[in-house]
Amino acid sequence: MRLGNKTAIITGGGTGIGKSTALLFAKEGAKVVITDINEEAGKNTIDEIEQLGGEALFVRHDVSNEEDWIQVVKQTTDRFNKVDVLFNNAGIYLIKPLAEITIDEWNRLMAINVTGVFLGMKHVMPLMAQKGKGSVINASSVAGLAGAPGHLLYGASKGAVRIMSKDAAMEYGAAGVRVNSIHPGYIDTGMLNVVTEATNASKAELGNLFPLENRLGKVEEIANLVLFLASDESSYCTGSEFVADGGFSAQ
Ligand SMILES: NC(=O)c1ccc[n+]([C@@H]2O[C@H](COP(=O)([O-])OP(=O)(O)OC[C@H]3O[C@@H](n4cnc5c(N)ncnc54)[C@H](O)[C@@H]3O)[C@@H](O)[C@H]2O)c1
């Protein structure tokens, strides 16, 4: 059991990468707290984990809301006593020319993708520091490493997550708390509807962008990376960027 005796919070665990990671964490022995704004999806993930014999708790949660974060941490520590792993995964996507982005779109996306990650680290990392150990994994993207047309807002948010992870890693390194960012390429989840609608490209056509086997990534391929970062196997990794993009950013 690679996560035996660990408790993990996964935001946006109702679907996609978050759900796949939650199932893998549970199989590897973690007690998993799944949060999501989508209550039905989050509870479905809990049911699947319980069917596998795992232990999990769902908390309805808007990551951009600080009161909600206080509740998530309280319910986690009431039930499981501690938090060892935080996967700040919840996020939303937008592709739009920069001159057409509205201030409401800007504020909403930044609130979820950036403020959500900040609040998670703010409320969880001090608890980890008290125990002298913890691992935070923040979902960035290849869009947080390089530019692309239509990506000013999303790229700004994921670039912020990249550098916030490094700042937090520097601040908490002495306390034994690790923070890393992950940078997936296109992964086959519901989020890709944003791309197919914006570009009229099929998923197969999008797959051609990626040198490795000309295909999209699978949720399990990201979950495996997050598992490594959550486990003690990555005990000397902090402040680093972990790219899983089928070779896209190597071009
Ligand atoms: N799919 C990709 O190609 C890809 C690539 C790079 C990075 N990412 C990042 O990975 C993360 C997961 O993406 P995914 O592809 O699994 O997307 P997804 O849309 O399948 O899942 C996102 C989950 O977050 C939840 N969520 C949205 N807003 C929320 C909020 N305010 N509070 C709490 N939960 C909220 C949704 O309900 C959903 O369950 C995101 O941060 C995304 O930006 C995805």
C-alpha cells in the first residue's frame, strides 16, 4: 500500500483526473476526502470507493470560498484526525481571444483556478507543518509553461499555480512539507469539450498534437504521477514541475 495510513483531500474529485486519482489513492490505502461543487458526481466517487472496500468522505465545496475550505478541513480532521496529502485539482478551462474575455470570466476563472489553490494551501499546510510532514500537489498545465492563442486567462491562472507552488515549497521546506505542480497535456476528460467546441477539432485530431503515439493522455496516466508525488517515494521532490504531456512541450 503506497499510501497506507495517509489521509488525502482531493478537490474536484467528482469527475476526470480528480476522480481517477481518488480511486487510485483509495486502492493504495489512503482515506480520501473528495470535495466538489458537483454533489452528485462527488457522491458517486464515494460510492465507487466504498464498493472497492475503501474509506472516503464527500464534502460539498466551492474551492473559491474560504468558509467552505474551513469546513473541509474541519470535517477531515474530525473524521480522520489529520491531512497528509492535498491535491488541488479542481479547475475550469476557457479558450477565448484576449480582447473578448469579460471581467466576469476573468474573475470567475481566477477565483477557482488561483484563489482556490491559495486557500487550500493556506488552510492545510499549517496543519501539515505541525506534523512535520505533508505533500501538496497543485494542478497546473502545459498552459502554465508556454503560451498559446486564446489561452491568456487560463494560462495566467496555471502560470500562477506553477510559481505559487514554488513559493509555498520554499516557505514550508524547513517544516517538511513538500509542494509540487503537475503539468498535463490534453487529457481525455469532460474538460476537452471546451477545446473541441472552440476549435471544431475532434478528439482524435487533438491527439495528433502529441508526439507520443499521437494520442490524448488518459486520466490514469495523471493519477499515477499524482500518486508518486503523494507517496513517500517522492520524498526529495519539492518546488518542482512534473510534466506529463506525451512529449508536447519537448518539441
Ligand atoms: N483535461 C485536461 O486536458 C487538463 C490538462 C491540463 C490541466 N488540467 C487540469 O486538471 C484539473 C482537472 O481537470 P479535469 O480534466 O479532470 O476536468 P473536469 O472538468 O473533468 O473536472 C474538474 C472537476 O472540478 C470541479 N469543480 C469545478 N469548479 C469547482 C469549484 N469551484 N469548486 C470545487 N470543484 C469544482 C468540477 O465539478 C469537476 O468535477 C484542472 O485543474 C485542469 O485545469 C486538465
